[in-house]
Amino acid sequence: MSDSILVTGGTGTLGRLVVGRLLETGADVRVLSRSPRPGTPYAPVRGDLTTGAGLERAVDGVSTVVHLASDFRRPKGDVEGTRRLTQAARAAGAGHLVFISIVGVDRHPYFYYRAKYEAERVVAASGLPYTILRTTQFHDFALFLAQSLARLPVVPVPAGWRMQPVDTSEVAERLVELASAAPAGRVPDMGGPEILPARDLVRAYLSAAGRRRPLVSVRVPGKTAAAFRQGVHLAPGHATGVRTFGEFLAGRVDPARLVSGYGAA
Ligand SMILES: NC(=O)c1ccc[n+]([C@@H]2O[C@H](COP(=O)([O-])OP(=O)(O)OC[C@H]3O[C@@H](n4cnc5c(N)ncnc54)[C@H](OP(=O)(O)O)[C@@H]3O)[C@@H](O)[C@H]2O)c1
């Protein structure tokens, strides 16, 4: 393991787990954040990928960059931020960039996934040795979606949608393994252990939270919804994740406090 690693997005749902595991390996970890907090066990660097502020300092002397940062509301900014980061890392002499991506981004019309694919291509063309891991949706994200839908008295569930959620900590472990290995280009996709209809995910959440709500199936129009029905975002041949969504929910001991990792820092 290289002893100097920059993690972008190290304050996020996945990033917190990656940083925790890297610290366990004894790595010297630096985290880029727009609003770093004091008293962290890693070295925080204030910066912003959309403006380039702090980037030079963030990459100075690091040998590996684990790039997880993303702002769902500004996917074009993610692409430009990835370009800035790869240029800065290359100029600073970094030897490996590990990038997290999403299964099916090269075939999916969803705007966020299209930008993710563009960012993948920026990484591949950057001249930096790289590793790209595409995964399916995280358990935390599936929980967040279920929670959001279940706020309504009658829960709308997109008809025909399925998910293959994967445990966020298993993804973090895989990323740490990849960061310690040689750059490998695009590695095999990583999906969760089971493919579940959206209604089953929502039911599992309601049951774990001890709540009752009627569900109503809603047919969502458009190309993006059709791609989700076709399962472009699924990886049935790469169901390498172990922990099921049910086991993940059960691990959130107190149903009344059942929360996703989003905003739970
Ligand atoms: N969620 C899923 O199901 C899923 C599935 C596959 C892949 N992924 C990918 O995994 C990665 C992490 O996802 P997540 O859900 O853990 O994200 P998240 O919790 O939303 O965290 C986003 C992170 O990005 C950082 N960030 C955002 N804009 C930034 C900017 N302009 N400059 C610097 N840092 C910025 C944030 O840091 P500060 O706020 O501290 O600045 C935060 O640490 C993303 O790239 C996502 O596309 C997610």
C-alpha cells in the first residue's frame, strides 16, 4: 500500500468507509472537501473540484488518488472536476487513480449516468494509470430511495423497476484492495447478491421500520424509465456482493432510527 493517498468524496457515504479502511491499513490519508471538519484522523484539504481551488495542495506528494466525489445535482461539474483532478494529479506525478463508476453507464440515457460515463472517458484518456470499478446501487441509496417514497401516505413504486443493491462497505473494501494493487484499467463490475423488484425493496424497508403503507404501482414514461425497466443498471453476471439488503436493514438495530448513510455523518 502506498503511504500517501488522496480521497476525493472522503466525507461522503462511501468515502467515509473507504477512508476508515485506508486508515486501518496505516496509510497516510488526505481528504479533499469543500467544508472540512476539524479533529479528523486524516489530513483534511479544503478545496472544490468545480473551481479547482485547493487541488494543487491536495495532490502534492500523493502517489494514489481515490476519486469518489460527485454532486448529483451538477453532473457536468463532475466531468470538469474529474478533468481538473486528473490534470493536477498527473502534473504532481501521482501513479494511480482509482475511480468509482456505475454499472451500465455506457448504455443508459439517465443524465447522471451519461455524465459518469463521460468522466470515465476523461480518466481513461488522462494519461494517468487508472482503475475503474463500476458497481450497482448501494444499500444506503436503496434505503434512501425507499425512505423518500414512503414519506407519502400511499407509496408510489415504479412499475417493472428492479435493483441489485450492494453493501456500501463491501464496495469500500474492494476499492481499498484496488488502490493497493497495480492500475488495472476497467475491472469486472460489482453487483449485489440479489436482484429485487422495487416494490420488494420498499416492503422490506417498511417492515424493518415497523410501518404500514399501501403501495401503488406507477408506470413511468420516457426512455430513462424504460432503461431502468430493462435493467441496464443491473449486473446479474457479477453478483459478487455478499450482504443482502435484508441483512443490511437488520443491521440498523433500532427501526425507529433506521437511516441511510446520506446526511448521517
Ligand atoms: N449511491 C450509489 O448507489 C452509487 C452507486 C455506484 C457508484 N456511486 C458513486 O460513488 C461515489 C460516492 O457516492 P456517495 O453516494 O457516497 O456520495 P455522497 O454521499 O453524495 O458524497 C459526495 C461526496 O462528494 C464530495 N463532493 C461533491 N462535490 C464536490 C466538489 N465540487 N468538490 C469536492 N468534493 C465534492 C462531497 O464532499 P464535501 O461535501 O465534503 O465537499 C462528498 O464527500 C459517487 O461518485 C457516485 O457516483 C454511487
